[in-house]
Amino acid sequence: MFKKIAFTSLALLLLSTQTASAEVIEVKNWTTIADISLANGAAIGSTEWFLAELPADMVKSSAKAALSDIRLIDSSNTEIPYMIVRQGDITPLLEDNNPTSGRPLRILENSLQKGPRGQDRVMVLEIPLEGKVYNGINLQVSPQSTNFRKVVNIAVSDVQLGATSPSWREIEAKPVIYNYSDRQGLFIQKTDVKFGPASSRYIRLRFEQDPNLATVGVQFTNNVVVDSVRIAYESDTAEKGASIKNYLAGTWNADTKVTEEAKVENIVQNTDKKVTEITYKVDSKTGFVGANKITLKVDNNDTNFKRQVSVLVGVQDDKGITWSAVAAGQIYRINSPVFQGEMLSVAFAPITADYIKVIVQNNNDTALKVDNHAVVEIQKVAVLFKKEDKSLVGVKLLSGNNDSITPTYEIQKTLSYFESVVPDKVIVENVKNNPLYSKTEQLVAFGEKYKWLLNTVLIIFVMGIILLAVRWTRIHPAKEVLSNPQQDSDLTDDTTNEN
């Protein structure tokens, strides 16, 4: 019996020294299985990196909102590490890793001068870096400057000049900046100035009265006041290796906005609450999957309005429709001498729902005439993964497992340093070749680091115990105790005599 236990312990120790193989997925535990569909129809460049879009029905069938039950497997059902990628817009960057990042430009002159249509503010700015290409500036306008519309006359010079010097070289672009507000809380402002690439050391800005305002008899008693100016440098991108355009911020190559037409299911004019309730539905069987913005269609005859709106999403089941609020905002259409424009969209976090309801607060105003459809923007989701053999035969996507645990892959750790920035382009290559990557020092337990040593010592220890046991049984054989009737009777007689 002892020998059998010793052999079993030795076998278990030997098994524990074997290298763990890649995890094989039990496909039966997942409710949905689908083929992969590569984003843009091809691999990334000509490397082993791929970007596969998740089908809408798979996103909807996912048992977890964060899509943590998604799995990617190869033809042998072996798990393939991946990273979730979400489609979206690139976040604009004013400055591109330059020494003056976050600091305003130096203002050499800032004064009022006589212009063709009254007093104009004129500013002379100095760029701290000579020769670096820039294509725009951002103006920080004083809060006291309200309801203005100015044409920005831009001129540059390689040498320092006075504001009135005729030697300034004017740039053809004449961008317009404006600020519009009303007593009901609407506030709209545009103070970013874009123009063609330039690299001169000095810039002159002249804020002139918009000539279109003079034709409608609009005049301003105040002049725009600029507190500070920042430069927008031109971003340089290099075509090197396999590039994924800003994939961590949600955008991939050849990215275009995906929209769906949402049809009006019904419109309810609630006179008691003074609101208009518009319910939208989409023809797709999966409903709205990844919807993150809705744009209403309002009759062109409705002008100069502003409405507070709320957005709700509805999920239908056997018990009916369950509604939940996802966003609130305002829509407007303004046509005035100072500002002409509209905003009919409300954005929200990506959702999956069967219906979208927009509640428009009319208050005491006339209800808007809404068209019979709206435009809904959809955010696509994909998985980024690497397959060294470049073969996608038999690769499948799985979803729908409520018992699954969120996976942790090395690919997420390798690319985690991009989470705090929004690059224009990311180069996917060996992480050791990236100068920005610093390896995280992890403390590894002695037993984990030297598994082979501990396993070897344990094996030797167990074998030593076995050898000692065998040696002990040979030196000290077990003594058998035999029963002797004669001795038993003698003992009985002696006991009797004593009595």
C-alpha cells in the first residue's frame, strides 16, 4: 500500500513539471459562433496583424456589456489573444510633442487700430520654434467678449516687424471667428483659426468687422479681446511598417462614419407636459447596435428655435418595452446676422436597443415639424489580433457565455502605453524596437521562477523516502506473533494457583 501511494505522488510531481499548453475552448459553452470579417477587407499591411469586425448580432448576443465574453479561436479551437477596437473620430491635437506644449505664444503687440469699418484689434505674435511648420492657432477669448463675428486677416514675417509695417506677407485664408449667446442659455463659439502651412517666426492678426454685417445694419460697441494664443503645429506621419490609424482611440484605416436610417414609429404631442415624443425604429433585425448619435430631421421652415431634448432607448422583451435615459442636450437652428447654423444631433455612449425615443421640450413654443426619419450614427467594434502563420482558415468568433471570465492577454499589456495619448498613426512592430516602451519589472516568487529546481528537489526527496522505506523493510522484517495453546494453558494454571 505504501509503495502504491509513493508511486502516485511521484507521478503527480512529474505531471506538474510539464509545460502548460495553450487553452482549448469548449465551443459548446458559447451560444454564438461566427466567421471573421476583416475590416477594410484585408490584413493590416502585409504582416500577421489582422482587424476583424464583430457582426452586429454577435455584439447584441454578448452576455456581457463590455464584450468580455468574446473569444477568438483557430481551427483547433485554441484561444487566440485579441484586443477590442472601437470605431470613432480622431481627437484633434493642437500641438505635436513640441517644447512649447501647453504654453501660450508670446504677444509682442496687442492694440486697437483704425480699420476700414471701425476699430480693429491687431496682435503681433512670436513663434518660439523657428522653421517648424504650423497650420493653425487657437484663440483664448476673454469672457467679456460676447456676440461678435470677426474676419481674421493673417500675415507672416521671418523678421520682427511693427504692426503697421507694409512688409507683412498676407495669407490668402480669411477665416471667421464668432461668439453667439442668448438669454435662454444657448452659447456657441468658434475661435480656432485654420490656414495653409507656414513656418515664419512672426504672425500678425487683424480682427476686422465682417463686411456682411454692415449690409444688415449690425454694429458692435465692443471689440473682441484675446487673452492668449496657442499654435497648432502640423502633424508629420511616416509610412513605416504595419500602421493602424489611431486604433486605440477607435479609428482604423479607411474609416468612414456608418449611419442607419431610423424610421418614425410614432409621434405623440403631449400637451400636458408640453413635449413632443418621437419614437424611432430601424428595419434591421438586430435593432440599433452600437448607436452613439441621432440627428433629427426638422422642417426647413422652422428657424430660430432652441429646444432641450432627452434621449431614451427601449429594449423589447415578452413583457413589453423597457425604457432608460441615455443622454440630454439641445438642438437649435439660428439664422441671425451674427451667427447662422444649426445643431440637430445628440450624442451618447454606444448602446444596443430596439427603439430610440427623443423627447423635445416645447415649453410655450410651437411644436417642431419633424420628418419621418432620422439618421443614427453607428460605432463598429472589431478585434485586433496577431496570427504569425497568416492563415485565417478555420478562425472563428465566439460570444454569449455569462460564466466566462474577462480574459487578460499579453497583447493588452504590450500596447497599454498608448492609452494616455491619441496618436495620428500607430506603428505595430516588435515592442523591443519601440523607444517609448519600458518593461515593467514584476516580482516573481522564488518557487515560480525556479519551478524546475523545486520540482527536482521534491522528486529527489520523494525517491529518498521510498528508498529509506524499502531499506527499513529489509533490515527490520515484520515479526509474526503465533498463538501457542500450551503456553496459554500454563498461564491459566499459574493464575489459578495464585488464586
